[in-house]
Amino acid sequence: MYLFNENWQLIIISLREFARPGSRRIEELRGGRIIGREGKTRRIIEELTSTFISVYGDTVSIIGDYISVQYSKEAVEMLINGRRHRTVYRFLEQKVGELKARRIEETFG
């Protein structure tokens, strides 16, 4: 239903691009890096960016408005490439702060 909104988009990231065939790397990326313990990492990214993230099989799907999806995608790619969770959270907090400031400026000019 969200995709009926013309301002929203869906992107899908394949984890196969980041792992050799037959390795356990996809499971490590999916569970430990992207989802996190009890879903904490995924939930934080979703809350900070106002997106919806689904991690299923060897794909990560992100739905949200164009800018938020780009921030979520960049955060997921940072995690895949081994950046620390804390670094990714700081990155998102900064970007979301800039986005909110820009939206306020556009609204009140």
C-alpha cells in the first residue's frame, strides 16, 4: 500500500553481492550486522529514517520516501562493509537532523 504513494519507493539490496557462494557470510550479515540482537539495529534504522526494512533470505528491502530510503540504504551498506554500529547510528542521526532542518526551512521559509 505504501508504494501507491508517488513519493515513496522500494529498493532491494542483494546480500549475495557481498558474499562468496556457499559461505556463511550472508547469515552473518543478515543476523548479526543488519538485524542485530533482537532486531535492535533494524529497528533503530527504521525509527531514525522513518522507513520500513524487511530482511528476508538474501535480500534487504527498504520502503520509504526517496531521501529516507537513500539514508537507510547507505546505513545498511555501511554495516555490510564492516562499519561499527555506533558509527552508522551517528551518521543517521546527523543526516536525519539535516533533513529535519531542511524541511522546517522549506515549510517556514
